[in-house]
Amino acid sequence: MKVIVWLLLCLIWGTTWFVIKVGLRDLPPISFAGVRFVSASLILLAVISLRKISLPNTRRDWTLLAVTGFLQFSFNYSTVFWSEQYISSGLAAVLQATIPAFGLVMAWVHLPQEKITWHKVIAIVLGIVGVATIFIEQLHVNDLLAFAGCVAIVAGAFAAAESNILTKSFGASLHPASLLFGQMVCGLLPLTLFGFFKEGSPLNFHWTFSAVFAILYLAVVGTIAAFWLYYWLLQRVESTHAMTIALVTPLVAVFVGALALDEKLLPQTYLGGALILGSVGLITLRRQAKIAGQNIRRQADTGPPSGATETQL
């Protein structure tokens, strides 16, 4: 089940790049992100009410939600949307791919059971190189604002990684839906206020059918469904393994763009894709080998297992 969820998240977040590109034809970037999360919050609140899911009710929980909501939804998304005014989407993808690298270090700080190992380091570096290979022609910085954009995205990637680790460390008792809702509520205010003062009232935007579709798809599929599944997965696998999704989504996005927008697949796409898949394979196979070794030792101590073990990430 965990493998299926991981693959589904790669597919969902890989398609959001294309949908964001569609929405940006009609909507300004910061407000686009803000309206996406406002819509997602309202829809998710209805789901929570219908399913009678309990909301967080302690100061500790709301402190966690305020911190992680700001890091994940206010800071991270603001830096990405602001920076893409000055740098290419390919360069942004490469810089966002540093999320697992930051996550590896932050997990070592907050989660003693998640060790930094050579195979994890090699796998993450291999994945980042793979993403960089795909977008090699876009890796350039023209001026000081572009450099500032690069710094901002790296800072946003760090914020996203820290949010993931804090969520895994302290949010295990919260339902994924209430966790996501609380984070969005806490993270929305800075994002929506910034968008309102910089880009004006959403009532004055160019609301086409494609713009509405983009908002609804990103709210329901790219936010509610995706983060709900992601937080479910995060509590069941090592955080670094979950965050490798950030390495695969650019590859999925390139192929979605080729199918939907007839964008050309360049030779480096296949080389970069192979490096990314090798990166994920290195982490997954190492995990499988570790589980197999544990099972062998367990069998030696207690005899054959009563049933087969589930494949894990």
C-alpha cells in the first residue's frame, strides 16, 4: 500500500506543474496560490464536518500547526512563486529538489532513529544531479534578482523539509485531514494578504474556464488528496524516503508536458530520468535488503514467519 501511495503522489504532484502553468495564463502567481489554498481549506472543512473528524484542540497542536503551516504554505510557496518571476522553472525545479537533502539533515537532528548513511547521501545527490541534467539548458542566473530568487527557493526548500520533519516528529497523533486543515488555516493569512496588496482583489482577476479548472484541480487533487496521502505516508516510512517524491515529480512533469502540451523531450531527459530512477532504486533496494536481513535474523530466532511481509519503501 505504501508503494502505491508513493507512486500516486509522484503522479499527482507531477501533474500539478502543468496545471499551474495553465492557471498562470490568467491568474497572478501569489494570489493564484492563495486562492488555491483558501478553496482547499473550505472544501476540506466540509469533508471534516461530514466525516466528523476531530480538529486539533490543544495549544501544543496549534503551535505545531502554526509553525509548520507558515513554513510549508506561507514561506515555501511564496518563495517559489516569487522567484519564478526571475528564474526559469527548470532552475526552480533543481533548487526545490534539495528538499530531501535538507530533510536528511533535519531528520538526523529531530529523529534519532533516522540515521544519515552513505547510501542515502549518494542517492539524494544522484537524484539532484538527475533533475539538473533534465533542465541543464535552463541552469543560468542573469542578474542579482535572479540570484536572490535562487537563494529564496533554497530557503523555501529548507522550510518545507523542516515542516515535514516537525510534522513527523510531533504530529503523529493528528488525523491527516485535521493536520492539513490546521496548517493551511495558519499559513494562509500571510500568503493571501501579500497577494491582495501586491496583485489586487481576486474579484478583478481574469476568471476563465481554465483558471477555475486549475484552482479546483490544485485544491482538490493537488492539495487535499495529495497532502492527506502524504501525511499518511510520512508516518509510515522514513522521512527521507517520503521526500524523494520531490526528485521524481520534475521527471513526471516533463513527460506530462510532452503529452499535454506537445513539448519536446530532449536527450538529456532520458539520462536525467535514469539517474533519478537510480536514486530512488538505491534507497528502496537498500531498504528492502535491510528488511530481508531483519526477517532472516528473525526466522533464525523464532522460526518461519506466518505470512509474507508487505513491500515497504
